[in-house]
Amino acid sequence: MKAIVSSQNPTFRFVRGLKQKKQRVDSGCYLIEGPHLVEEALAAGAAIRLAVLAAGAPSAEEDDQTGPAEIIAGLVHRLADRGVETVQVDSGLFQKLSDTVHPQGIMAVVESPPVGPEQFFTASNDRRHLLVLDRIQDPGNLGTLLRTADAAGFRGAVALRGTADIYSPKTVRSAAGALFRLPVWQTEKLSDLLKMLAERQLQLVAGLPLAETIYNDFHPTGEVALVIGNEAGGVAADIAAQALGLRIPMQPGAESLNAAVAAGILMFWLRSSYGKVS
């Protein structure tokens, strides 16, 4: 296993660069960190380009570990079986690669797949509904929204212009593996989204706090695209004008719900109202 002990090493510099959006875009790769996400990536068949192990973490040759160390050793074995190169990095340098206070000893470079509308409607994607993200800014909210869409059985998500980077470390961590299963189409043009919805006959609905229709009075007869708007400004006016608004009633005096919480309520209602799903 190759050992990296210098911050000038080209592989180290490449991996460290993935903490910046420009290098993620230019390389088509992003970082995942920790045994759980590496396990999720392996299980989902994600394209893992490189694994990075902290010095002192168990290697593929060490089988007598217990607890977390045993888990990491098992992952290293599986990565090797998959043909993924693993490099070992000095613990101090590993800390510089990590985006967490307490690194967990393993991370990986994963290729970000190109996604277009066709990925939502493949024969293997038997899920229902789409999530549309309108200028969601907080990476934690964004990751939680993707994680919830995955759990609610949505086909995928559309990230409109102004939405935070779906591959930033905090978003990836908050999404908890959803990015390996949930296709996310990033598009600059609302017109491209509307064209796709018209071609596929999906109804556009949006979470709007002043809408007339209460969400659980809405019973869709087909698939929908649910828009969740910016945390501070809500759904953009040009989108809201073309969507059926759904309102979540709240106690008097309550100002608003967190975007991810509101989205969770609406997504699981849409899931249940479409038909019983186990």
C-alpha cells in the first residue's frame, strides 16, 4: 500500500483540492468520509476512484481487529476486491483532508455521475414523484432533503440554479448515502424543468405557507414534482405562479417550519396518497 507523508504529494494535493467546489466540478469527483459512507458507496456500486486510509488504521492484512477497526479492515478488503487503489496517509495529513473534528480513519474519492431527466425514468427506477430544490442554501438542509426524498421513495431531485453544491462535504455527510441511490439533476433553466414535466405529465406542486389548499386535502391522481423553496424567501414567484400551492397548517403564533421538516411532511404525504407502499 502506497504511503503518503508529504503535503506536496500530487495525490494528497488532488484529494485535498476536492474540499473546494472548483476541483470537484473540474474533476467530476467528490469526497466521502467515514466507514458508513464508504460502506454505502460499496453497497450501491458507486464509482470509487481512490480510498484514503489514515496511518494507524487497519490495513487489508489485519484480520484480528475488533469494533471500528475491524469494520475499516473489512472495507479495505472489499475495496481491494473491487480493484480500488488505497493509499495510506500520515495521520497529521489525514486531519487536513478531513472535514470533521474527529476523523474516522477512512475516506474515498467518488465519481459524481452525470445526471439528466432520463435517469429519473429508467426501467429500473420504479419510484414515484420528484423533489425540486429552489435555491436551498444550507448544506445541512440540502443533505437532509435528499436523504428524506430517498427514504420517501422519490424518483430523484432537481436542483435549480442558486441551490447549494450537492457535493460539498457537509451536504454529502447530511445526505447519509442518499446520493448513491437518488439521481440529482442540476439545471440552470426553469424552462428545462417545465419541459420535462410536460413531457412526462407530472403536476407541479409547491410548499407555500399562504396557499389555499391544505396538503392532506390534496390527492394526486398521478405523479408530481414537489418544489421546496429557499429557507428565507420561499419558492420563487415565477415557479409559484405555475404550481399548485400546498399549505401545512400550524398553531397560531408559529412563524414557519424548517424547509427540510416541511418537505418531509409533504413528501411522505405524497408517498402515502399515491398508493400503499411498503
